[in-house]
Amino acid sequence: MKVSRRDLLIGTAGVTAGVFFTPVPWKLLGDVSIWTQNWPWIPQPPHGPVETKQTACTLCAASCGLRVRMAEGWPVGISGVSTNPVTKGALCPLGFAAHQLNWHPRRLREVRHHGYTASWTEAQSAFEKACAEGPVAIVDGRPGRAASSVLKAFAARHKTSYRVALSSESRALTPYAIWGGVPVASLGYDLESTRTIVSFGAPLLDGWGTPGRFTRLWSERAAGSSDPQLRLIQIEPTLSRTAARAWRWYAPREGSEGTLASAVALVLLQEHLVSTQVPIPQVTLTDAAAQTGLSVESIRELAHMMVERRPVLAIAPDINPSVAALNVLLGAVGKPGGVVLRNRASASPVPFEADGGAYRAVLIDSTVPWEFVPQTNAEVFRFATWDGGGSKADWLLPSPGFLEELTDVPTAPTSAADTYNVAANLVAQSAGTISPAQFLTKIDSTLPDTEKAIHSRCEEIFKTKLGAVYADQPTPVKEFESAQKMEDQLRKGAVWVGEAPRAGSFHCTLKQWPATTPTALASDWAETWAAPVFPPLAAKLYQESTLREAPARRQA
Amino acid sequence: MRRNLLVFLLGFGIALIAGWAVFPRALYVRHSQPLDFFHKTHAEKSGLAQCDSCHVIGSDGQYSGIPRTEVCAGCHSDKLGTSADEAVLVDSYVKPSKQTPWLVYSRQPANVWFSHAIHTRRAGLACTECHGHYGETDQTRIYEQNRISGYSRDIWGHSISRLRRAPGDGMKMTDCESCHRRHKVEVGCLGCHQ
Amino acid sequence: MIARYGMVIDLDRCTGCGACMIACAAENNVPPEPPRATPRTGITPMLVRALSNGRDGADRREAFIPITCMQCENETPCVAVCPQQAVEVDKSTGIVMQIPQRCLGCRYCMTACPYHARYFNWWDPQWPPGMEKSLNPGVSVRMRGVVEKCNLCHTRFHGAEEKAAVAGRKEIDPADYIPACVEACPTGAILFGNLADPNDPVTLAAHSPDSFRLLERIGTEPKIHYKTTQDWIRALADKNANHPTEAQHV
């Protein structure tokens, strides 16, 4: 039989007609449409039951408790710990997306020397050579950790200098440390007992101190009332977030906050509104009015308002001796509701800027904020987890990432009571990363072990029998059967809070009223975040909305 | 004319045969599980007689799915017997602490939320209603995957026409809906989607 | 159980920090948008906007207002216009349920929504390599070309339902169902609960004289209420929502 073209055409017609009586077109339609919705480059979320673990955040010194949801061994969600008495479940905005930070495009995964890839061995030799050749400084951004003891031990044994980079909140407390002869690391603010807070530009509701501590306190006692239990007076040139929510807002010219503090002190003394005896500020009200741009009446009004409801506490965002002197005058030093000395007195570490020394090399710990640029020609060995860009570092050394390192979190700088958190590592340390403590231990294996140092700290706390450990329920330390049981709870994310500070435990003496120094600008929310990069989702705040300004110096 | 008709019917017949016999086989690609697992043997030998001895619903309601390697390692931290499959489990997954890449027959798309806790505890459904009597056999079924959509054959059901199905064969949305209709349980879209 | 989940957001307590926005994006697997995304094209199921009273100097007042899907109850605009029935009001929770996988991307609902609370996926969702391991397991990733919006963290509601099923309860424990934004707010400005329960704190707050809703005059009966003691904010409530690229007063 000859197969003609007609046969083919009719045969094809038959096949086509028949196909519609088979599942083929209908199933293909359905399957292809499913296929178009599942492109391989669209990621799928992990499966699997979600486990919840608790730890502490290590991205800044605030020591927030974290509840981390884990699936398939990776963190998939972060929230605060509502039973944590310090943070009361709050976190900073960036903390909620911090679990994505370890995959940030700017994550450091290899050693870099002047921009070129290098090896850890080369870095180690270079550092050992530098130590042999001349003075070396080790800069710690968060003193008081177990890892800090390793850095300190290395410094002591190898004749290098251990220095610290103080945060702006710590710097704000230095005048009291000097005048009172106490370590700055033992000072804090008793916000919980005060009735009036006068903030000279400190962003109390937007990135100051521990998130949650003041925001919760303010929400409970100050928000939404024209006659609140806690009065917040914000003194700031522009209407910041804190100023917009404050009970009263005064706007002196930028940089004149110190003059205003001195002028207010003068009014308080002249009108006998306070009983403390201090040297008279060398300022006149007319001069102060001219410098601040506020009228003399406003300055008087502010002074009266400040002392209407006591105790009153003045807070500056950075070092400001005039504001500190004002606190002394207001009786806000060493008393409830004021600047207080916590129970744990520790030796005062030396800030890096203190010696202005010429170093051969500087080793900068990963806890030091990226904005810290040592003014030195030294060879800089910079440990960091993320590349902050534009760094002067000669060596960029990749540190373990977020939740990758077992470490501890000492008391936050502004805290009223001592606290201690153990930040357990919830994921394994990334390959190719070495922490500063591990790096120095490779050079000198006799250095203390970080984990043992954490264990000793827990034993120390246990022996004091002071304070309580807050897990789901608070347990006083003296009720624990052993230090190990207490440590186990801390390792699971509980927080130890020491006792409230004792009143009258420290005093400040002023020989003369401090000269007004130009005040540092208040830090904004971007600057208080110590990691140099933002979680990628933070772009929602400035790129995909107009809520905040894009951070100037950070390249997220 | 007759010849044309015959040719047409020939084409028609070829299409029917290709569509009904060849297509269902060609549409699916067959994969083996990483190792064979014998449910019946485990139930008899180790007293894990209930489904939920290993397929656990946690106290917070989450379903564990196919147990993680840690559960198997509870007994199989080292080789208990001489089977090649157990050797694969212990050497490739238990010792290196890796998860066995089981192919899940009933895996639904990411936007589907099915709660084992609600269906077994609140609705009182038995596991066999949807999963059949697989757990009472020593069979390790071949995993058949739809080449185009990527999903398991169990979702559409074994029968390409979806007629004459075994109970529990087929886990598409219409199957969920028909069971809900039978039991008069009304849920909104987000009751099953996420 | 017939519930009507809603919120009362205290604008005297909102500091405009943005924690709710980021917590929402993290919970709902919202991708970090490409550099060319703008406030108009980004995806922010919870979006905080700045408000001011328009004055300058010492008379200036500013506030912040978190905007999310208002969960409209009356003639819900987006439900009315969707050609795909991709959005519906859930009878048992009152949540306006958006199913992105059913959406065909016509964006009619975005036009219909008086609160500009709906967002379109202009691009394929992309994360830096490896970051997909950190996605929330309970929420599906949407593809390009579909609209999405706040579903009141329905995944967390699912979790609460499972807990209740295992505990033998028919009703969920309200403490188990807390949306991400509510949990994240550091001042506790967002109060969430069941408006159908007369004893729920959110119902009592919604009936307080300080509470108001946006665009009440158009009658959508939103379930997201706001609360403030400041009259200048309340005066803005019936004006049209401001253009997304402007941050200032309406």
C-alpha cells in the first residue's frame, strides 16, 4: 500500500482528535502550569519541624536575649525573650533580621592583605613579626568578656598593650568615673527609679542603651499622658524620634548643649532650687541665651521644670562634663534614680586614645565598631565578620559569624544592675574563620581557654549568691544546687541579673565647674548598631520606604 | 472514503494507546530511596508498633515527618545486622551526622499547610486513611516523580484518569475538599494554605 | 469559633523605629528587594509612615503610623474586585485572606485598596546565595507577578491551632497567636486580639474615645484601629492616604 500525503494528513488529524480523548493535553496543561510556578531559581523555605533555642545577641553590647527558631540546623526566625527582665522581649529593629547576616554579600570568608587574598599562616607570621619588632596594641570593643581575658593575658605575657574602644554610652560615663574614682565599667543609670529624665540629645527611644529597657519603661510610665509618671525632657536641636515623643522638647543650637547644662545649673544655684554645694558655673544667662538660641525665660523654665519632680537624671549621648556636673548638682549621683555604681567593681581598662602611642601594630577585635579607625601608621590587623568597606586595615581577618561562637556578654554599659549572658553558638563556626582569641592561642597555647573562662565566671557568680537567673521563671542564685546547674541554665539562654545598686555607694567631688566643651553629635540609630553592615531586610526602612534616611557611611 | 476513515481511526487509535498506556509511564521518572526501609520488620522486632513511635507529633503540635537520623541513631548508632541498607544508613548518614535524603511520597507544595495534629487528634483520622497500609508492609516503594511538575506521583494519584482509585491515592486539593465536604468541615483558604 | 482578629495601634507609643516592618518582612519571607526598588515598588506588608502637623519650629509635631492591611469587614474592596477570587474574608477569623498563588497579577485590588496596603512582586524573589536556608518554613515564597499583603501572620495562627489540637482544646490559646509586628514592637504600641470577644483588651481599647480608624467615612469598617490623645493626628484620619514617595504631612 502506498502511503500518500493525504494519508499522513488524515492520520495526523486522527491522532490530534484522539489526543483529546487521552489524559495528555489535560495533564500536560496542569503540569506545565505547575512547572511555570516553580522556577528552580526561586528558593523554597526549609522543611522540617522548628526547634526554638535561646541565646544572647552579640552584635552590640546591649546583651539582648534572643529566641531563635531553628529548622534543619539553621536559624529561621528571631524574636526577643519576654521573660528577660532587661529587654522584656524587645530587640532593636535590625535584630529581627540578624539571622540572615551570615550570608550577607559582604561576609568575610578569607584573609585579605591589602586587598589580596592571603592565608592565616601569613597573617600569623606577620603579627608575630610585628610583636617582635615593636610595641603592639590589642584593642577590645567589649571588655569584660571571657575572650577579653584571653586578649589581656596575651598582652600581659607578650609585652603588648591591652586597650579598649569605648562606646559613646561608656564615654558619657567617664566624668563620673574620674570624679568618683571608680571604674567606668561599673557605672550605670538607674532609670527605673527616676521621675524626670533630661536627655541632652541622647536618643533614648531610638537606639540608646539596651533596646526594650527604656522603651518599655517609657511606654508604661510616660507615653500617652499629659501628666506622666516619668517625665522625659528632650534637649536636641532637631525634632528626633525621641524629641517627638518626649513630654517636653527644647531645641538649643547644635553643639550648645553643654552651655545650656551650665546655664541651667546656674539658675538652680541662683534660685536655690537645689541644696547641693558645687562650684558656680562660669557662664552668664545672657551669654547662654545667645549661644543656645533659647530665651533666658526658657532656660529658667527648663531649670524649674527639671526639679519639679525628683529624682531627676540628666543623660548625655557622649562625654559631656557639663551635663555630668549638672547631675552632681541635681543630686543624681550615687542615689536611686541617678548615676549608680553597680556592685561588680572591675579595673578600669585604658581606652586606645589614652596613650596616643606610636605602635608598630594594632590588633583590633571583631567587637570594635567599624567607625573606630586608629589614628596611627601601625600595621592594622582587623578582625571582622563583615567587610565594612573603606577600611584602613592592612589585614582583614574573618571572624566567626552571628551565633557561630560560644561567647559571653557582660553587663551592658548603661545598665543599673550587673547582668551576665552566655551566648551559646547555635551553628557551627564557618570554615576559614578564626576568632581573635583563637588566633592568639595559636601563637601562645598557654593562654586561658574561653570556655573555661566562662565556666569560672559562672562559678564566681554562684559563689556571690547574689541576684537571680531568669529563665522561664526567675531563680535566685542561692537556690541553685551547684554552679554547674546555674551555668547550664545560662547556656540555654537565661540571664543573670545581680542585685540593685546600693545607694550612697559612691560620690563625686567637683573642684570646679568644668569648662564647656563642644558636644559630640548624638548618635543615630545606624551608628549604635555595631556590626558594619545591616541585615539585607533593613533596606525596607530606607530604600523601600521613607521611614528612615539611608545610612550614610554604611554600605548595606 | 473508507480508506480515509480507516487511516483516521488508525491515527485515533495510536493516540489513544500512546495517551493511555505510554504517556503515564513516560511522564514519571523512577527514583529509589537512598536505602530500603522495612516498616513491618521494625514494628515486629523493635516494638515500634505504632506509626507514631517514629512519626511523632510533638507537644507543640508540630509533626516530625520522616524521622531524622538522630531517631534512627537511637538504635542504629552502629550496625546491628548485616544488611547492605543498614550499612548505608550507618556509614553515610548516622556516623557523619547527616540527614538521610528520603524522597517524600506525599510532599505538598510550599504553600500548602496540612496539620497532622489537627487531622489525627481533633478529627480522629487514622493514618491509614490517607497513607494506606504502607506501614504494615516491608515494601520500600519506588518514588515516581512527575518530570514536568516535579511532584510525587502520589499527589495526582496512581491512576492517570483519577478513576477507580484506592482510598488515600491522590492528595490534590480536590481530594482534600471532597473529604472536607463529606465530613462537613468548612475551612477558608488560609485554613489549608500558608 | 467565630473570631474577628484586629488591632489597636497606639500612636502615642509608636516611635517609628521600624522593628515591626523588619520583623514582618523576616516572618513572611519577603525578599530584600533589588537596588532599583523604590518606596513605590518595594514590598512592605507592614509600613510605617511619618506624619507631621505641618508647622515648623517649636510648634512642630511629628508622629508615626504603622499601616498594614486594615482587614476591612464591610464590602471589602479588594475582595469585591478580584477576578480570580484570590482573596476572601475568612468566616472563622475575619482575616482577609490573600492567596498569592491564585493571583494572576492584574493588580485591580491594589487600585481598589483605599489604604495602599497591597504590594506587587515586580521581580523574582532573590536572596544572596545561602540565605534561603534562613527562610521561615511556615510561609511560602511568592513568585514574580502576584500581589501580596498582610495576612495577620496566619502561619502563627496555624501553630496555635496545632498546639490546641494536641492539648485537646477546640479554641486556640490567645497567647500562642501573636503576629510578628505585635511581638516586635519595643514599646508595646500594637495591641492585637479578638474583636468578637467583649472582654479582650483590644475590644475595650477599640471602643475607647481615643480610638479611631482611617477613612471611616468610606465605610470599609477596618479592623485595624488607632488610638491617640493628640487631636492633630485624629484630624488626618479621614484624608486620603499620602502619596507613597512623600514622607510628610498629609
